[in-house]
Amino acid sequence: MNATLRRWLASAGAMRRVLSTFAPYIGAGIRVTHIAEDFSSARVEMGQHWYNTNYVGTHFGGSLYSMVDPMYMLLLMRRLGNDYIVWDKSASIDFIRPGKGKVMARFELTDERVEEIRAATANGDKMLPEWDVDIVDESGELVARVLKVLYVRRKKR
């Protein structure tokens, strides 16, 4: 693979495009609308369609969770680099109110948080960092809150 293609595949734009064509995202109607070039933030949206609406006319809960499932893991993997193991460990979702229409979620991964994780795992120790992710509707009303827990460890040298 040539260097230009390798660089493009490692870019935020490529990750956004690949995720937006990822079959589970297409099937749920999810679009990744933003990934920062430094992988410090991302945004996903999901419109309401017949194929992601449940029996009572609101967003299917599994689709709401799918919106946020891989994002912190992918952002953190890119920020930490190849010397780290990063896995999704667990998650829980709290449905606050029925979701209708377009919903969205934002992800922020600050430099301070990345450095905190590097410091905690410097000696090969594992860390289980947590993030709350809010899913909101078009008016900014909270639809659901997801607690994501990752597993992070520096690889043995």
C-alpha cells in the first residue's frame, strides 16, 4: 500500500466515511457527521425512519445505543496509538424520554483525559475510564444517557 493511501486511511475523514458506510450504521440510519482531525471529538446523528422506529412510534432503543457504541473506543485508540490495547468493557443506557425525529450525540476526548489515561497505564496497569454520552433530539432535549466504560492497558514491550 502506498504512503498516500495509508495516510488517507489513517485520517479522520476516512474514518468518518468508513463508519458512515458501515452496514450496522446504514441499517440503523446513523451518520457520522464529524470527526476532528486530531480525533478529539466526534458527532453522530440518526434520523427517524420506518426501519429504526419501534412499535410505539419512537426510536428503537438498540439504534439509539448503536449511535454511541464504538466512538470513544475508536477516538481513544487513535489518540493513544499502537502501544495501547483499548476495548469496550461495558455500557448501560438510561432512556429518559421518547426519541422522535433526528437525534444526535457528541463525543469529546480532551488532552487532559488522554494524559490521565497515559499516566495511569504507564507501568502496564489497566484503567477503566468512563464517559457519559447524552443523546439529544433536535430541540436539545435529553432522550437517553449512555455510560461507556473502556478497558485500556499499555502493551508489554
